[in-house]
Amino acid sequence: MKNFFKFTIIVGTTAILGVYPLLMNVGFLRVQPLQAQPTSTNQASSFSLPTPNGAYKVGTTAYYLVDSSRKETYSSEIYDLQTQKLTTNPLPTNRRELMVYVWYPAVSKSSAKTAPYVDEGFALATAEGFGANFGVSPDKFTQLVTQIIQTNAIPKAPIANATKRYPVVIFSPGFGSTPKFYSTQFEQLASHGYVVVAINPTYEAPILFPNGRIITQSSIFNFSSASKAEIDSTFNQAVSIRSKDVSFVLNELNRINVKDSQGIFTGRLDLNRVGIFGHSLGGDTAIEAMWRERRLKAGINMDGGSYGELLSSKNNKSLNRPFLVMSHDGADKALQLFYQRQKTNAYTLTLKGSKHNTFIDLGLILPAFKAHSITQTKSQIEQVIGSIEPQRAANIISVYTLAFFNQYLQGKNETILTKPSPNYPEVLIESRINY
């Protein structure tokens, strides 16, 4: 039995094709050691993400956090990266563990080495499923995302401006995906003066912890024989857990702002200006977290569904802080109904020619895989990223995301949010402004 398969998640009333790997039978997790492979002389040896256009360089770092107040809900097999084996050793803790990735405004030398696109743990654990979706072998997938695809972010670069305090935006990814697959959006925001804090939802997607443990996906997400009610219950629980992760991370950011063990963010975070955004299940998380967490001032749902208590059909409550709903072309009405019941400044944006996975980097990094494809047929990734050109889509998404947070975290007047822009005819936008 294969460990990965392409699956369909029911979101609201629309079936959305997922390209995320779902780990099954985790006792048979196939993970191969990372081996460097020679690159053909007629193929590019590197591939770069789009260069962000803000005034700042971009730095990146990560934090391993443990919420001692919460017992872990999920479980799965643990793969040891050092021994290349599934481990039978007991977990170091039964508390909720998280990896949090951060992108921030930085200063750095142009010759500084950039961070790998995806960490080795996620790449190894998902290589079979993602490799097939991209049309490459598992080994080639691992090599491409850990060695060939270049980011713009410098690990642990000094933060820019010695006294400036930066607004913070928290991010929650789609189900089964690493936050690293949204790096283009994060780098763009960081280059414009934001600290982006992306939370990896442990046990939903494979994650590498600092001690070499790869936490795999929990078997609770094996939906091969699940009913719709069971799927709904599982994802509603996931949104609840994620929203608690957000509150915990906000507490940890307070601690880091007082004294950062890495020496980067001490006194540099403006925690009175914090927003949140997310894609798919992460978009639902953004809504749920804003409803429960007063410290979040504004939020964006990027093509989410209808999971979480506030999005429940039985719940008619609304948010009382600004919110933007982004949707793919032809999305169902769940988020539209949510937008209509908001009593504060709210916006809804539809991107023509987009699909659910347009909001991920997949289309941007696709050329790197096509150069190494083992098949001449159209890859599964190409079929799920929409007809809009990926670079164009990424630019539009970044422009509106930045405008929204600029308005509500920095007090700038962004007219692009309230009327159509001739520069972006692909965008349909509406607003409900509470003057």
C-alpha cells in the first residue's frame, strides 16, 4: 500500500481537489536518505523564487515551542532523521509541540547564503506523493526543494533598523501543507516591514523538530472510509486546536519580545499591531482565532471553507474587527455568506482564473520541476493551479494582502480595497464599510 494519495476534501458544498499528501499506514512510512544528485549540464542548477519588491532584505529563523499547558491530542509514528528509522523511543513530552517559522525585515550582504526552500524532514516524508504530483521522482523532488530552489531569505540575518518596532502577522497553512510553500507571500510582506510568524500545525503535515525527529501525519486524517460527518468533526477539531496554537504563539511572542534567546526580536515586535491570515483550513483558522483572540486586529481568509465554530451554519455571530475574504474563481458561497453578516469593515475578493491552489507557491516553482520531469504529460500540479499566470496571481495576492494589513495595522489609506483597480482587472472586490 502506498503511503500517499490524492484526495478530495469536502469544503462547504464544494469538492476541492487537494494535492497535499495524506500519510496512511504510518508504520510503513517510506523515507529515503537525502542524496545529492548531479544536475545535467543542459538544465539550470538553481531556481529562484520571485524577488520581493519592498525596501528591506528578508531574514528568516525558526522556533521550537512547547505549550506545557496543553496535552497533545494527536499521535503518529516518529521518524528519526539521524538513524533513518522509525523510533520506538517515548516522546520527550506529551505536551503540544510546535515549529514556528519567522520571516522579517533584515539587513544582509548580497552574497549571504539563503535558506533552503523546504526543510529536509518535510521533503523526505512527502517526496513520494509530491514527487508524483509534480511529475518527478521522489529523490528529485527532495533535491529540488532542499537544494535547487532558492529563497530570498537569509537565516538569522540581523533585523533592520536598530530601534524600529514592526507589526506582526501570523499565518496558518492549508491542511497537509508546510508553511514553506507560501514563502513568496512571506518574503514580500517581510520586505515591506512586517514580521511574519507561520505556525506549522503539528500532526497535520510532517515536520522536522530540532533533535532530528520527523513527526508524521496522524492517522486520524485517514479519510479513506470516513463519512462526511466524521470528516467535518475532524476538521472542526483541527481548527479549534489551531486557534489555541495561535493564542499560545501570541503569548510566546510576548516572551520573545522581552528577551529573545536568538537575539533578533528583543524589543522589536509591535504586539499592539498583530494580524492573521491563512489559506484553506488555515483561512478558517484565521476566522476562528480572531473570534476567540482579541489581540488580533485584522484578518484574511484565503479560499477557506466552512470549518470552525464561527463558520458553522448554526452560528450567526460576526467578527467586530476588519476582515478580508479572498476566493478562487467559482468558489462556493460559504465565505460569501460569512462576509455578508459582518458588522464591521469587511471585504470580499475573487480572483478570476484562479483555483484553490493558486494561493500556494506551486505554480511559481513548477518550472523547476518541469525541467526534470519524467513524463511529458501535464502534471497534476498544472491541473490545479488555475489559468491565471502564476507570477501574475502571486503579485495580485501580495498587493491586496499588503494593502489590507497596511490599512489596518499601519493606518494607511488604501483605496484599492474599496474600488476596482484598472491595474488588476482580474480582481472582483466588494466592501462593507462601517463608518
